[in-house]
Amino acid sequence: MKKTLILGASTNPSRYSNKAANMLHKHGHAIVNIGLSGGEAAGVAIEKKGEIYTDIDTVTMYLSEPNQKEYYDYILATKPKRIIFNPGAENSALEQLAMEHGIKTERACTLVLLSTGQF
């Protein structure tokens, strides 16, 4: 299973980050929720940026490009194997930075990847 950090996690069940948290959990993946407000998604607390997790396989991005900049150092410090840029979260600058640090990037939808067995 691939431990996944959800960046832009939300308690709102209509948000795609919340749907992804639930689907990842349903598929047996451990998750870390990072967001601005408290609460929980898929039974896991939503934390603010702080603790550096070093066992992350995938970061799945649900923040728009301008809102990602404050997380660059945080993402790089976690040293994930890949970053998935979900629709609306594409960011060429962060993709380039990630590749320079040996992190694979993918422009895809986490929900579709999970649904089709490609996650």
C-alpha cells in the first residue's frame, strides 16, 4: 500500500480531496491529511503543515498553483516518490523542482487512478 499525503484536505464531502481521502482509505492506503482547517477526512485528522513525514509514497495535490508555493519546502522535505497533480492543481514550476529532486510527477486524477487500478 502507498502512504499518501493529501495536500488540500477538506472536511467537505463534496470536495474532491475528501472523496480521495475516502477512496484511498477504502483501497487500504494509509493517508495523511494536510489542510488549513481542523476536522477529519476518512476518519483521519486534518493537520496543518508542520510534522515532516518521511514515509510518504505519494503526495496528491488539491491546491491551486498559487496556493502551493508555501508548501514547496515541506513537500521536498517529505521526499515522496511521486506527486500527483489533480485537475486544477497543475504546476510546471513545482513539477520541474520535483524532478530535479528525483521525485516523479504525474498529471492525473487520483480518483480515476484508484478506480482503474492504476494508482
